[in-house]
Amino acid sequence: MLKIQSLSVSYHDHRVLHDVSFDVNSGEVLALIGPNGAGKSTIIRAASGVIPSTGYIRTNGDDFQSLTPLQRARYLAVVPQAISLPPAFTVWETVLMGRTPYLGFLGHASAHDEELARQALSRVNALAFADRRVGELSGGEAQRILLARALCQSTPILLLDEPTAHLDLQYQVSLLELIHELAHKENLAVMVALHDLNLAAHFADRVALLVGGNLKAIGTPREVLTSELISQAYCLPVQVVEHPFLGGPLVLPEKMQ
């Protein structure tokens, strides 16, 4: 479980996240939704230690703020929004970097580390181009490699910041299906920032709605994705109906005049 309590973040004396508290349970996917600037990416960056914050971020009683980056990397893996991969490295070398928190003094990967890298590449359907240079990859391919590196890290907590941003529809669905499967079968605590409300409705167990750095609602997709809450949050009239094939909420903007 990831426990976030009274989390606040400020940039140059301007507070962008206001006293946010919630848990991400083991075995579930929690989707962060909200308009641009709501604080979705800020929460993920604060939880991963990329930016300073106040409040508490804990797991199993350990306070993340007291851990070294290497110690923290054994608890959580992050798939960032920006694609920042070393272009000269191969895909294989990049994914194997996920094992860095566990390497010994000499930094040599073991046969076990290499097997985990193969499994991670296979899970994201990228084993076929393991020998390619990262600089040769498309945006969607690079995003899949970021996920593979995070999976190779083998942590109980997985944070993803807009992981579907550079993917076509096929890979958006397959990636979120994989994330949902990992959370439930391997008891991972998964927090993912998503712009697409209907993907969040289908693949998340719970949804947290953020507006202006404040947590406005948290609950099941059916509890949070209501016409009233979404219309207010996005300043746009919407209707939420039952999905005709999948069940659950389907968010539709009302016709604009």
C-alpha cells in the first residue's frame, strides 16, 4: 500500500497541490484524473521524490522522505510522462537499468536480472527489437520501453504519468490491460495519471478527481464519473451514460452550439 497524507507542493511560493490525502491499495489501479494543471503529474513526481513536498508518503510504515533514492527505488518504479531515454543505449541495456537498485558493488547483472529484463520486454511486446538503439525508436515504442524498465525493477508500487500519451489505440488498450492484470495478479499498488476519462472508467478500480491542486472526489469510477462532478471539474457540460457494451460509465460531452 502507498499512503499519502497531507501532501502539498509549492513552486516559487505558489502552492500547486493542497493538503492531499489518500491511499493506493495493493492489488488495485487508482487513476488520477482532472484537467490540465490539476496536480496529477505533481502527485506522481512528489511521490517518486523528483520534486520536494511536505506531508507524508509512506509504505509499510517507511517514510519515503527519509529514504535514499536507491532505497526508494526498491519500493516504487516510475514511468514518466516525458520520454527521456539515452539514445545511444540499446533497448536491452535500457531495460536492464531497471535492476540498478539491486546490483552489487561491481554493478554486474546476474542471470536472474537478465531473465527479468527478458520477461519485461516480452510483456510489452518489445523483445523483437531488444538490440535496437533507443534513438531509433518511435514515441510509442519508447513509451513501451519505459514501462518495461519499470517492470524490470520489480517493485510493489508502480507509478505511471500519462503512459498512453504516445500510443495508438491498440497499444493504449493492451498497456492498460497489462497494468490492470499486474495489479490484480501480482498485488501491486498502481497509481496512473490519465487524461482519457473513459479509459480510466474501464481500467481503474478507483478514480481520484483533482481540480486546481485539490482532491475533489475519490471512489469507484461510477461514484466519481458523474455528470455533475465532471461538468464542474472540466467547465464543460457532459452526460455520463451506461456504456452499451462494457457496462460502467461512459462520459460524453454535450453538443456545443
